[in-house]
Amino acid sequence: MRATFGPASAATRAALPDVEVIYAGKALLTTAVAGWAAQEGLGVDVCSGGELATALASGLSPSRIILHGNVKTPDELHNAAAVGVGRIVIDSPIEISFLAGRVRRRQKVLVRVIPDVDIGGHRAVNTGVPDQKFGFTLAGGQAAGAVKRILDQPSLDLVGLHCHLGSQVSDAALYGEAIRRMVAVMAEVRDRHRVVLTELNIGGGHAIPYTSGDPELNLREFAAIINTALESACAQHSFPRPQIVIEPGRAIAARAGITLYRVIAVKCQPGGRTFVAVDGGMSDNPRVALYGAKYTVALANRHPATPTAPVTVVGRHCEAGDEIARDVELPTDIHPGDLLAVACTGAYHHSMASAYNMVGRPPLVAVADGRSRELVRRETIVDLLARDRGWPGHPNGHAIKP
């Protein structure tokens, strides 16, 4: 994992030398991963108290952390400001009040604006359009109102704007359109309040291929469009060029991860469909059930000696939708004990995993230069029971009566 994480982040920085790159921790975050990001010269964005604590525990400087999230509790805002995070992204009106009343020193903030740029696709990953939970709309004066309220707070330092279009964006031109709209908003802020904002964060969401033929965001094209859009928009509004910030997560972490499953059962149902059941499933990869995500799967423990046939790889959980991959080609002699490798699972697997059906989450292992080390150990039954106060092994527990 380490061997792929580094080159992905290096490629991003090389293609975008004038852009500040912040790794989106929600894709995959452990203390080691946050440390890798720091070693690569990246900051980290977090969206909860737990993610903030993880990033800080890695030794990452708080000034290189951005706090996100559409629901930040007063305590999370207070703690983030107290440790000195570099930026806090304001996502709702109440956060302005929460933050302004709790900071002890002036805190730099951004306002998350909905640019009304539609990327299409599944509604769960389309966040640049109105009528969704993130940010302030341009229509109706929501964004303008948030800007004014922040500028009225002496303890808050509004340094820029933030937007995010969604996930798996392969058309770089959409980012250009977002930049043009956001620079226009920045110019309005200047004209109305005599304040020049210096940062424009256009989020992440860069598409990567999960299966052969999937589209991918071209970084060189992306860089060219950023420059073209900035030049034209800044010239149109006589606005000084802001610092562009991006927040790739999946694009850095996804291809760094491979999930290994052990085949437990093979079942051929009437009608010819074959199900290959493995020892994991939607508890370690909920993306198939949530978004209909598709993956590349291969036999990992031996060279196949037979032809292939289409099968559906399913998980062990009590849900009909617990599938890992449908209609993938695997050897016809696949059998219990075989290992399957699922590619591009470095992002939104470990971070979204659950203990559904009380199945412990798998370990996270880093591999580089022929060596491996465990970053996060396997979750055990004792771990699962540890919070159950009725468990006899709990310090405050008691025996459960039948």
C-alpha cells in the first residue's frame, strides 16, 4: 500500500505544481496514512473528532489540517480551533455561531458554496447541485448571507471559498466551470465588502478506473483547465489569482489497496448462475450495495488450470444485496479455500467498514519493498463485546440471564 500511495500523491503534485494538495482523509485514514501524507508534502482534511484525533496522533502539524463536515458539533469545532487547525470549512449557519463563541484566537475559515455544477451519475455522489445537505446555495442569497455573517465576527478570518462537485468526476471541464462561478462569487465579496479572498478550494472527486475501460481524470488536462479557467475568470472580474487547493482522496488511496477474501462456498443455482461466497462482504465493502460499484476480481493463490466462466461473488451477510462483484470471470474449478483479490479497495473500504452481523473488521496491512507490516489489527470478538456492558467480561458487566 505504501508503495502505491506515494507515487499517486507524487504524480498529483508533479502535474499541479502551483496547486496546494490536501489528502481527503475520509477515503482512508490511520496514523500511518496521515504520516505518509505528511511525508509526501500533503495536508489532510478531516470531518470528525475521530479523524482529527487520528491525524494529530500521527504527528501531523495542526496547521496542515482542514476540518470539514456538514454536522460539526460545538465540541468538535472548539477542539479543532483550540489545537490550531489551518482551516475550518463553514457548512451551515449554526456553525458560525458555534465557532465564533468558542474560539480563543482568530480562526481561518472557508465557506462551502454549492456552485450548481451537475456531474450526473448517482445522486449520492453528486454534491455540486442544490437540494442536498452540503454547503450554501448561490440562489436565494444563502452563500452571500453566510459570508456577511462571518465577516461580522472579529474572531473569524474568512480567507476563501470551498466547493465540491461530487465523486468519480472524469470531465475536467466541470472543474473549469466551477472555478469560473466561484471566482465570480469572490469578486462579488470584494465589491460588496472590500475583502479580497485569497483561497479557492475546489475539492476532490477525481475519477479512477475500477474496471477495464472506466474513465479517469487526466491530471495534465485538469491542470490546463484550471489555468485557463483562472486566467479568463480573473481577467473578466479584474480579480487577483487565488491559491487553488484540491482535496483528492480516492485518487491517491484507491489503487494502493487490494482486498483478499477466502472462498468459503461455491453454489450453482437452477438457471445456471454460480455464486462464490467469501468470508467478508458488505461489512468491509458497502459501496456495491450503496452505489452499485463495480470491481476487478482475480484468483490470487494459484494459476488457473481451467477455462473461466461468469460468477457472482457474494458476501457472508444476511442481505440479498450483499454482493462484491456480479458477472466476473473466474476459473470454473474455483473452490473453497481459494483466495480472491479485489483491486482498487484502498478508498472507502476500511473507512466505511462496519461490524454488521457482528463480523469483525479485517486488518489493514501495508506492503512496500517486499516487506509488510500491520497498520490496524483484525477486530476480534472480544473487541465487539468490549462495549457491551452486559457482557460478563466487561468491568461493569453482569452475567446475562437466559
